[in-house]
Amino acid sequence: MGAFEIGFISLMAIVVLVYAGLWVPFSLMLVSYVGVWALKGSPLLAGKLLALAASETISSYFFGVVPLFVLMGFVVSVTGMGRDAFDVANHLFRKLRGGLGIGTVGANAIFAAITGISIASAAVFTRIAVPEMVRHGYTKRFSVGVVAGSSVLGMLIPPSLLLILYGLLTEQSVGDLFIAGIIPGLLLAIVFALGVMAMAVFMPGFVGRNIDTGDPEEGTLKASELLYKGLPIVLLITLVLGGIYGGWFTPIEAGAVGCLGAIIIGLAKRSLSARDFWEVLTDTGLVTASICFLIISAQMYSRMLALTGLPAGFGSLVATAEIGYWSIIFAYVVLVIAMGTILDSSSIMLILVPLMLPVLIGMDVNLIWFGIVTVLAVEIGLLTPPFGIAVFVIKSSLDDPSITLGDIFTGAAPFALMMLTVLLVVLFFPILATGLL
């Protein structure tokens, strides 16, 4: 059996193992080990090669950005900045039709700019926004749908863990990826807000026929309250993103400075206790270890594929098949969205990006733009059944057993369609992702 055949069989084996329920990192590691063993004929050599891949991956300086931004995200969550962001956004949009829904989108956009974790956004705003929206006359289905849809902003608006992961996989500048995510992220937030307004006007049965009928002064903040709630958020966003875009910090340094800033804000507001901080450190360690495990397994998988020559062979096949640039891009996007029905975001990127990278390089594709396209396509999968991970997070965070998974998927469906629309716009107008570079 030739090397190319071994590589092809390894891909099929990963699909079978994932569908069988084996955790993706274990699938990647197992297939990588067996694949290298088959190629080199020595289980000992296979183990040494994969151990080398693991050590080189985890010792990379650039990997330090992951735990720092995870830590900052958790500190921001426990210090109540999510509630503050919701109150500020609700104050700004309270007079619009569907204002509380638009406020939830705005709060998620603000929260995304200081955390970069979609799952954290989904968990925080399920507890904050859903009860408030239901109390104001919004349907339960729409309320959870808004939270599910707008939570994906956390992976597009910088800082974003998914963009960091893509940068590590493709050896692209994380700072450039963050800059490229600004316009598409803001565009997606605007489309969500306009979509909420449109649904409130044209689909009152879905949104709620008696929305925003309470006290007109409810949700209004005094100037001092607005300053108290909004200023720390603005300062932290300016510190982290302003430092990166102004060239004062590298992304890793910005993560460290952002952590320190979030901790100082939490202590100043007396909302970060010693117990909270210990839980934050524990959760950060768990999440970082999980991400680390995923990246190590992906690097093993990438090296095994490189040894088989499958990516290069696949690239040559595509180049000689003359199926066209857009055919390849659209096929990739469709595949990513389809895989979103069974896999989480990180796993999709870890499996597909190393396979596609030689093809993209051979076609002179702008890898920064392609990263934004990939993240948009991957994030649609967070809202699609049967494995929409954001939907499951929302369900687990709800205190209302009357809201089913089907209700959340139905409520999130319009937002998945809006994301698909923005994805098509970014596909045909790459300047939206590259214009600020």
C-alpha cells in the first residue's frame, strides 16, 4: 500500500471514528499514530515522531495567546461586565421596535470585543437577556434564538479564539486576522440588529405581539449609571484592541495586559472575590488544556498527512482538474457548514484547514480573507442541528424546562440565514476582510 493510499484511508478512518462517537482529538491522535506506523514500519519511530510534534507545538511562543485571552474572558464574565454591557445596550436601543432584542445583539457585540468566546457569551446572556425579554412580551422561542444567534459574534469580532487557532494552524499573523475580523464582525452585528427590527415588524407572531409594553422609563440609565457601567468596558476594549492596532502590544502582550486590566476593574468594582478568582483560574486551566489537546492532535494529524503526500497530491489534483476557483471555494464552504451539524468549531478547522492549505497556497488565495470566510462558515454550524453547540449551552443554562432544543434551533434559524448572507457578501467582496490591512 502506497503513502497516498494510507493518507486517504486515514481520512476515512477519522470520519468513521468521529461518527462513532470517539472524541475528535483521540481520533486524530490514533489515526496519526497508526498512519505513521504504517508509513515507517516502526511503532517506536511513530511514537517518537508524534511526541516531537507535540513538544514543538506546545512550546511555541505564539500558543501563549490562548490561555491569556481565555483568562481575560472568564474574568470579564464573573465581574458582571456582561450584565453591564446588556444594561448599556438596552438603554441605547430601548426606543426602537424590538429594542430589547437589538440590545441583546449589541451587548453580545460589546462582550465579544473583550472575551472572544462564543460559548461564554451564550451562557452569560441566556441568564441575563432571556428572562428580561420574556418578561417584556417576547416569545420564548425568539428570546433564546436572539441569544443563540448573536453569541456567535464572539468568534468573529476580535479578539477571537477561533481566529487565534486559525492563525496557529496556517502560520498567519494573529494581529492581521483580528484586524480583518473587524468589518465583517460589525457587519454581522448590524445585519442581526436590522433582522430583529424587520422580524418585529413583519413577524409579530414569532417575535411577540406585545413587546416593550411596560414602563417606558424602564431600562433608562442615569448619566452616572451609564458612565459606571460603560466606562470600564470601553477602557478594556481600548486597552486590548487599541494596543494591538496601535502597534503597542503584540496579541500575546495584549492578552496579558487585558487580563491585568480586567482583574483591576473587577477589584475596583469589588466584584471579583478570592473564590471567584480561584474558579476563574481553574476554568481557564481546563479550557486551555482542552484547546491545547486539540492543537497537539491537529499538528500530529498535519504531519502524518504531510508524510503521506496527500495534501500535495490533493492540491495537484485540484490544479489539474480545472474545476475552477469558485467551485473549490464553494465546495469547501458547503463542506464546513455540513460538518457543523456533527462537530464543534475547533474540530472542523483542525481537520479541514491542514488538508486545504496546500491547495490554497497553490491558488494564491489570501489566507487572511480565507480565515474570515472559514470562521463565518464554521460559526453557522454552532446554530445548526443536530450538534449546534451554542444551542446545547443555552439549553443547559436555562432555568425554564418548557423551552426545548427544538425551540432554540427554530429561534436561531433566522440568524443562521443572516450569517449565510453575510458569508456570501464577504466571499464576493474580499475587501471587507482585507481593507483595513
